Amino acid sequence: MPETGRRQFITMTPQEEQNRGLTTFQKLKRSNKISGDSAQQARVRRIGLRIAAVTPMRNAPWEFLVFQDPEPNAFCLPGGKVGVQSGIFKIATTDAELAAVLSHEIGHAVARHSAEQISQNEAVGLGIGVLSTAVSIGASAAIGYDPGAGTVSDVLGTGANLGFLLPFSRRQELEADRLGLVYMARAGYDPRAAITFWQKMQARPDNDGGISFLSTHPVNNRRIAELQKYLPQALAEYEQTRR
């Protein structure tokens, strides 16, 4: 794949991915509370669509939606369905920091990481009967869950035990970081905000894996160091948008 720069083993078509993502997103919308904060909804849509427009998936049926949930989290389902939990706004206080969150999720979608994980697991006979895969910040989110299971956080948190949560590999996480950094820069958001966002996450007193956001996607010095390594390329893209 051109975006990842490596060969990927994927057995499903982009249309199959899109169908799975749509089915799961519809379930989430029926079973979880959607935020009534119109300003937050508009902000997420505006930033998300601006970033998606500079990716190879610009014509995908992107949808960005805020769920009412105090836990700081976000996810992207295959095909471009992005969910943000309202707790993320306590950390991503600027548009650029929110862009860092959304661009990371968009990076997972563009790189088809969910399809890759499902294909690999099916190939080795793990027998995980997933209907679709939702990506949280640093992990895939639950799918095929019981609609009565509770909040989005409950779904993300219990998914691993139910066999629905498929955490991404370290390579995939770093790919999403790298792609996200470039995409947010191309969209006109200062990529340095990605580093400040993760530094804020690292400084949180509960940065011990106690919540699904961190337990599935721990913040560590290597992650931040890798972002800093990618930063010069992203800053060059960002400067192009300012001319």
C-alpha cells in the first residue's frame, strides 16, 4: 500500500470494510447517547472533514459524531465512521490537538488496519467472528457487542474479554501516528500539537492503564520520540499550507 509503504495481507474489499463499519456505527448510535452539544458536534465535523479531504479517502462516506461519555476516547470504524467521546475535550483543548486525535484515527482507516487485523486473525484460525472493527485511539473498539452492554466506554473496555477487541500492533500504531501527523499538517493544523496532546496524556495521573484509552494504547516516551522524528516532514507540509 502506498500510504504504509509495505505489503499488507487483506482478504476483504474496501466495500466490505465500509459495510461492516456502517453496520456497527448504526448500532452504536442506537445504543449509546449522542452528545447534545451542538458546538462540539460542529467542531468535530469541521476538523474531521477538513483532514479527510487531504487523504486518499477524500470521497469516502465520512461521518464524525460525538458520544456523551466522560472517558477520553475516540475510534474510527472501517470506511470512515469516526466516534469521539465527550471526555476527550478535557485534554484536546485546541483545534490542533483535536486534529491530532482525529488524524490518528483517520490514519488507521486509510491504512486499512482493521481489515488487516481481521484478515490476519482469520488466516491463523483464531476464529474471531467479528461483524466489524472500530478503532479507538491506539486500539480497535468493540463490535458485534450486546446493544444493552452500556456506554461506549463499556463497549471499548469489555471488548477484549468478549473477543471483539483487536489491538493494533506497534507497527500499525506508529503508522497511524506518522500518517496522522502528515494529514493534520496538510489540512493546516500545526503538527506540534500532536506531541503536546500525547505529553498531556502521559502526564495524566491515571496513565497506568486504568482506562481503555490508556490500557489499549499506552503513552510512553518511545511514542513521543517517534512523533518528534516524523515532525520535520510534517512541519514542511504545514509550512506549505501557510504560503
